[in-house]
Amino acid sequence: MLTITSKPWVMGQIQKPYIFISARVHPGEIPSSHCLNGVLDSLLEAENKIILDLFVFIIVPMINVDGVYKG
């Protein structure tokens, strides 16, 4: 799990809305990994700092790890 926001943050102490993003719920959803990489690249660009000031992004890049591992 990744937590991305702009300031030092402890869950429950700062009042910001949460945005939850997940990928690879099912093993065959390979394109979702590529989409998530694009989302991460966008969030980490310097000009997107304002969105990180407003929200806390909780990101789970792969939910079904065993299914993806077993194919």
C-alpha cells in the first residue's frame, strides 16, 4: 500500500478527503498495472502539488498477489 500526500501526515490526524485507487484485482488485468504507473507518474509531477495538498491518495497496486503469481 502506498500513501501519497504533500505534507507529513498521520492517518486520522489531518482532515483531508481520501482517494482510494487499486489495481490488479484479477490476475489477467495486466493493463491496470500500466494505468496505475501513469497515475503515479502524474501524482508525483511537481505541477500537481496542489492536488496533493487537498487529498490523501491510498494506492494498492496489486490486490490479488497470489493469483498474479500463479498466473
